[in-house]
Amino acid sequence: MTDGRRITNIDALRGFALFGILLVNILAFSSAYYGTGIQPPGGRALLDTVLAFLISAIFELKFYLLFSFLFGYSVTLQMQSAEKAGAAFLPRMLRRQVGLFAIGAFHAVVLYYGDILTTYAVLGLLLLALRGLSDRAKIALAVLLLIATAALWSGLAFLQWNAPAQDDTALVVQHVEIALAAYGGSPSAIISQHLLDIRSFLPLLLLLQAPCALAMFLVGFVAGRRKLLQNRDCYRPYLRRAAVLGVVAGLPGNLAYAYATQFQAGTSLETACLALSILTSPFLTAAVIAAMMMAFDSGRIERCRGYLASAGRMALSNYLGQSALCALIFHGYGLGLIGHLGLAATLAVAVALFGAQLLASQWWLARFRYGPVEWLLRAVTIGHWPQLRAD
């Protein structure tokens, strides 16, 4: 098979990662109770409880890691592109990271406080600084980052376990009610609430998401340098073993995390299981990669692969589009449905939204070379306006 097919597989994998990220992010848009450990008024139906458990076990953190792995992999593709164009790689990438940060800052302030683009922009600079390390050193550093992060959260769990018990429910509910009013209000109220939520989210970003993302950047960079996902002879013999090992090593820890998140929220057990998930989620992410690569190479889902690849080729536009549509559906920018839909209905909206993105992505790329935001970021990267329309 050609290298072009291998690149299509990478795009399709990125498109699939977009779906997983949407399933998690839409929960934050649809309910101010998400992540607080407190049930919304009236509790949850049994179906919603089951779905929340599955989202925690299979999607939370895992698809963020998948997206991070693919970001690291894509940096090597950018390096190859610069080399083919005869352009200096470092100035290109520095401009790209600055552009990515600016887009992410707008996204965080206006649309979604849990933005990942600003984090990727900063961590991307660290990846560039570390690119000269040997592959073995990069993998060792990635493992060290994951172990250190898990150890930190294990320590926090121990401190939490020994601390005097206190009930902050009333204070949390008060904050939730303020957020609900803001997100259902005017654009200025929404932006003000985003700024508050960004400050609240920052410790989690620095102590969890950032080190885990950098670890996967490094792993993805090594895989990209070796063209692992572009060389079928290289990866094919290991796919089944990777899938089995990933499930065996990754699923139990993430089932424990899901149980603690859904039924022991706010306790030291939840924090301890988060530490366990940090160590085991990369294995489950590897199983997802292996399973999807087997599916793509089987030839049985060619049409699906094509749709996912189109979405993945314009992943930045689709990621921002997901936030924009969710903001229009759930916040005061549009319908203001935050707090009005159950979890099952919210996930049905996510599936419909992503289905629409698959169709729209294929339509767009049949006419244009890049997604609209990709085109803008590429202009910043290469220093001039690239041709947008397809020949």
C-alpha cells in the first residue's frame, strides 16, 4: 500500500479522536455540574448513570492522550514538509505555535475554558527544544513524566485521606448556580465566567493534562520519526498483541477510575484512582490505536475511514466548530439548553453533531485544500497565503 494510504489512516485516527473528545467536552457544555462530583437536581436515570460510567472508563483522558500522541506525530510530518519545501523548519514551527496559541486563547475565552490548543502551543515549544534527544531518552522522559504525575496524585490522595472530613457541597452548589446563570446569560457574562473557570482549571491543567500531554507528544514524535503508522510491515505484526495488552493492562485501572468518579466523587479513593488511570490510560489508548489501525487496514470500512480522514484533515476547524456549536446549543449565545438535557440526550446531540461534521468535512475538502482554520494557521506558518481552492 502507498504512503498516501498510511497518511489517510493517520488522518482517520485523528478524526476518531475528535469524536472521543467531543463526547467528553459536550458534558461540560451541557451541565455546570460536570466535574463537581455532585449529581444534578433530581439525580440521574439508570441509562444516564451507565453512560456516565462508560464515558469515564473509555473516553476521559484516553482520547486526550490519543490526540496528544497524534500531535507529536504530526510535528515530524511538518518537519518533512518543511524539508521538501526547502524551508527552515524552526522558524516555521515557532510561527505555527504562536498562531496556535492565539487561536486557542480566543477559543478559551469565548467558547470553552477547557481549551487544549494553548497547552499544545506551549508544550509544542518544549517538544521542539527536546527534539535533539535520542529516541530512547524521549521514551524514558515520557515514562518519567507519567510516573511522576501519578506519584503526585497518589500523594494528594494520601493527604486527602488523612485530612479532616469536610462537606463543601453547599459551596459547590452555590458556584454551580452562579455558573448556570452566567452561561445562560449574555455574551459578556459567558466570557466573564470563562475567565473564572480558566483560573479554576489551571491547577488541573498544570498538574495533570500538561505533563500527560507532553509525555504523549514525545511518544508520538518518536513514532513519527520512525514512520511507525506509515509502515504497515513495521506495525502490522504487533497490532493484535498491542490491542490485547492494552486492554488487559489499561481497562481494569480505568474501570476503577470510572467507579470512583461516579460513585466516590470527591473522596481520596477518586484521587487515588485518578493516579492509577494516569498509569493505565496510555495502555488503553494504545489498544484504541491498534484496533482502529486493524479496522482501517481490513478494507471493510473504507467509506467510514474516508469520512473520518476528512474530519481529521481539518481537525482544528472541527475542534473549534464543535465548541462553537455546543456553545450555540447550550449557552446563552443561542438556545441556552445548559442543564435542560439528560446525559443520554446530550450524547445523542454529540453523535448527530459529529455526523454532520463528517459530511461537511467531505463536502469542504472536495472543494478546498485546507479547512478554514488550517488555511489561516498555514498562512501564519509559511508566511504567505496558500492557495485555498482545490485544483
